[in-house]
Amino acid sequence: MRLLGVSGGPTQSSKTLLAVKTSLNYAKAYDETVETEVVNVSEYNVQFCDARDPAKYEGDSKLLIDKIISADALIFGTPMYRGTYTGILKNLFDLIPNDAILGKPVGLIATGGSDHHYLALEHELKPLLGFFLAIVLPGVVYANNQHYTNGELSSDEIKDKLKQLGTSIVNFHRMMPDDKYSIIGALGPTIKRKSLSDK
């Protein structure tokens, strides 16, 4: 099992990144055969989506697209700004192919200054992942500034939740059938991709 953690914060060191790493560490401790990797999107030179075929991106953009496609399960993390996930993370979702995370187990983590934006996970991120036909774990983790001390995660409650998320995504993957199309329900309408030169 290849478990990829994706932190969509705008800085190279953040509460979100720490939370994602912590959850992946719990997953690895639960099952040492799990291969884990964390990517912090802000550390990569990712191009802005310009509507080209995802296969035609190069450099760091292609690298991240390929990492997401090759993952068996993912945990996405984001700080909440203005009641929603970051533009950095949105751009990454705009870049990946429509079937990049189809039928894959996905866990969600968000951080914020307070608990004001907790429901953005339900109203913003879960519908987005529904578009991609990912299988989102029902339980999510939301941590606020009071859960950290001197840049370190200090809340036992949040640590327990991150452990629950990490172990749950491993268990969920174990139960997945080989044929992911057998569990996702009906596919959406087929929409032909137009090239930029189409008029």
C-alpha cells in the first residue's frame, strides 16, 4: 500500500504539514508494510492550470500528478482561509486527471485559527472529492491553534484523532476490492476534452 500525504499550505513549515506527517506516522506504526510519503505542495514549482491535458504538464507539476496517480490511498491536509481550502491545493486538484483518485480511500485534515471553519471540510472538500469519485472516510480531523504549543502538536485529543485517521485509512484500503469500479456507483456523463485550439 502506497499512502501519500499532501499538505496544501503556503509555507514550508506549517501546522497542517505536521498534522499530515503525524497521521502518516501512525499509519506506518500500525502497519509497517505501508509505504508513506508526504509532499508539501508549496515546496514544488507547480504550474497554474491552463486547461491542457494533464499528461502534457512537465517538471514539478508532472511529478506531483504522477505521485497522486500512483498512490493507493491519500490524506489531504489544508489550512482554512476565508472559509475554504487554499488556492495552492485547488490548483493541484485542477491539474490532476479526472480519474487520478477514482475509487481510492482519502482522508482529510484541516487546520485553522479557531473552529469557525470546521464545516468547510464537509461543504467544500468532500464535494470536491466526490467529483473525482474518491472514497472519502466519513471522519475528518480539524485542529486549531490551541492544539499546538511552540509549533508542536500538543493536544492528545487531536493526536488520537490523527491516529484514528491513519489506522482507518489502512483498514479501509485492506477492504477495497481489486475492481474499484465495482464500488463507486454510477459514473458521471462522459465529457470530451477539447484542445486549446478547438473553436
